[in-house]
Amino acid sequence: MKFTTTRSRRARWAAVAATAVLALSACGSAGEDSSGDDDVDVSSNAASSFEDGTRMKELAEAGTVKIGVKFDQPGVGFKAAGSKTPTGFDPEMGKVIAGKLGISPDKIEWVETISDNREPFLQKGTVDFVLASYSITDERRQVVGQAGPYYVTGQSLLVAADDDSIKGPEDLKGKKVCSVTGSTSIKTVEEEFGAQPAGFDTYSECVEQLKNGSVDAVTTDGAILLGYAAEAPDQLKVVGEPFSEERYGIGYSKDSPELCEFLNDTLTESFDGGEWKKAFDATLGKSGNEAPETPTLDPCS
């Protein structure tokens, strides 16, 4: 098993800077197709390369896979009205995984997955994998598997454009802050900064709550927030520096622990072979920034 070498915190935050510029440059184009084409490597006779009884073999023989992604995060996972497939970095990485199973993009079933149903979807078999800005945590790894990380970003704050009372997380005590139910972001601002949490199903709902004055701020990964601010610069702004590190992982069922090695091997191959960079360049890299250094993968237990 080959892993990438340890990266510095500066290299990890390069990803945040790249996605921030992307979000601003993508103003007004969140619904446009920003993903790469479907020219991904699809392994031939993939089923024969997996051991009998493994989940990889089952999926390869079935010739289809269900992948849970976000539908409301421009640049990360977004499905425009009328579109058949979602776009963004997460869907592109989903295609890479499917390709290693011998499954072409047109055989992927994309399932909208919000923060609060990621674990239930994996536990119930609603989806086979989750790539939905899914931060790796010890708590989540108690109930589902998480391979990776395949991407690192950071938590930020979105406030009203005319609000000067919130300049960073230290100003959140007693403030009503919105994020999606079940996310690590909402726990962080409540437990570490004393904010009053307001949970909703999607970030879009949180943004609407901010616009109508029902909440004081919205919090999640910086790239996502800058995308919303770019769509309404007269109403919204992102303040402060990122104040956490979010490590995106690929979710899978703990009933199939062999998937961890398969996913880490697939990620390592995508790092070394250029597929990861291609996925980044086709989505988050539209800002003109170069792809950041690849993150260090956690070993499988």
C-alpha cells in the first residue's frame, strides 16, 4: 500500500485559497456545467481483479453503483435545475472510483445526500459511497467507514454585507448561526465559540435565513460560502480567516471493511496518475489556480 508523503499545513490551506478564488470567479454561473467530461478511465474486466465475496466484486459484476453527493454546493457538488447529473469535484472523484470498478459514468446513480442522512444512507444501503463534503471524524468512523482524506479545506463565516459586529468566530457568542443539521461546522461554533445553533437541511436554506434576518451568520467550508457571497455581493460577505481543518473522506458501509483499502488504493493511483488533478482542474481549478498538493491518506485499520 503506497501513501503520499506528509504535507505541511501551508500546503493544505492552499486548497482553501484555490477554492475561494474559484467561488468568486464563478459568480452567476453556479448552475452551469463546471465538471470535466466523461472521458475517465474505466477498467475492463474489473470484476476478475477482485476476490469473490468482496463488495468490490459485487459492484463490478452488477455494473452500476449508487453514489451520494450534495446537490447544492457550487464547485463541490451541484445539480442545476433540469440537469441530469451533478457537477463538481465530488462527482468527478465519484467517476474515478466507479471507473476502477469497471463502471462507466452513465451507469452511476447519483443520489442527493444532505449532511443529516449520510450515515443512515450508508447504513441502510441507500447508497454505496458518499462523497458529499463529508468531513472525517472519529465519531463518524464509529458507525460508518471513511477513507481518505481526498481533500482538505477550512470552516469560515458568511454574514450580511452591512454587519460589522461579526469579524470572526470569537464574535459568535450568543449569535444565531446556521449550518446543516448533523454537520461538524454547527457543532464547532456551538461547542467552541458559544453560538446558538440553527440547523437546516441545506446550505441554501441557511443562506435564505441569513438574507431575511432570521440568523446572524452561516458557517461551513469557506469555498461554499464564497460561492454564495459571489451570487449576492450586495447582501452577503465572508469574514475572518478559516478556523478549522475539514478533511473530506469517502463514506462506505462498515459491513464492507475491505472497501477502505480499495478506496485508498484508488485515491493513491489518482494522485500519482493525474486523475485527481484532472478532477480538480475541471472543477475547483476553474479559478486558474494550480491544484494543491495531495493530502496524506489515513491508513486503514
